[in-house]
Amino acid sequence: MKKYILLIALIAFTQLYAQNCAPFYAAKLKHVQIDSLQLTYIDQGKGETIVFIHGLGGNAGHWTNNIDALSKKYRCIAIDLPAYGASSKHWPEKNTSRLDDYADLIIRLAKQLKLKQIVLAGHSMGGQIAMITALKAPTLVSKLILAAPAGFETFTETEKNLLLAYATPQFYFNQNDDAIKAAFAKNFIQVPAAAQALI
């Protein structure tokens, strides 16, 4: 159980650490202005539109392999949420980054790009944002694709206490690249090159 909690903490750390890393984008980036926010996004393909929402610490580039495969049949739009990737780094008028605000932004982006109906694909925090967006705009969102969506986790009291003991800022700052790679090597048989770039 301790190893499981440690793995969760290390994965969370790598996601938080990734926010400070330069994002990689295989596709040409586009930009749209919504109020004082500049949103950066990837837009490839034609057909039914899938909007991809990254998770905590992620960016639009994390969807590259999915977009490469799906853009042959679908229009694929992957956004950098505000404070991530190449989008605006903050929301000055709101000074917040609540999930509801992200959902509202997805709805406004769809309107600005003249999208009548979309499929939302979200990973982790992006999955939670996708669900909130679908609840707020059920006629806009036709389908949800959720990959390990946040918000469903439940923990026993023991798991909660272990997580609280390990998930401290000091613990995260004490982890170096070698420690993170060693933790992944112990828990995964094989890490593909595309995933290795995210570690």
C-alpha cells in the first residue's frame, strides 16, 4: 500500500513539475483571444470535432499521438488551458482557476470557433472539466471520452493518512529525476518513448 501511495505522489509530482517545463508541440499552434486571455490550441483534421482537454501539469502537446491517429477522420482541437503550455499564464480579472471557470472557457471557445456540437476528450483534471462542461452545455457536448478522470477517487482513512504523510511540498522538492525514473521503473514493465518524454 505504501508503494502505491508513493507512486501516486511521484506521478502527481511529475505532473506539477511538468508545468515548469517547456511544452513540446508536434503541430502548428493557433491562438484565439477570449477577453484578456490568449488561448493556444492545435487544430487538425476535418469532420466531427473532438476537443481534447489535458490534465494537471499537462498541455495540448500531450495529445499528439491521439491527434495524429484521429485527425484522419475527425477535426481534432487540443487546447492549452490558461496557466498551462503557451496560453496566458493567469486570469487577471478572475484571479482563479476553478474547474467551473475552465468549463465556461471551453464553452466560450466552442462558440468563438463556431462549433455547434463537440465530443470532449479529457484526461485526469481535463476529464473532470469535460464532465462539468457537458453538464453546463448538454446541447453542445454530444459525447464524452474520459481517460482516468479526476473527481471519482475515494480513499480509506489509512490511505488518506499515508497520502498526507507523503504528499508534502518538502517530499516533492526532494525528488530528483533519477528518483522519479527509479519509481517508474519499479512500477512499470515498459515505458514507451512518448511517455518517457513526459517523465
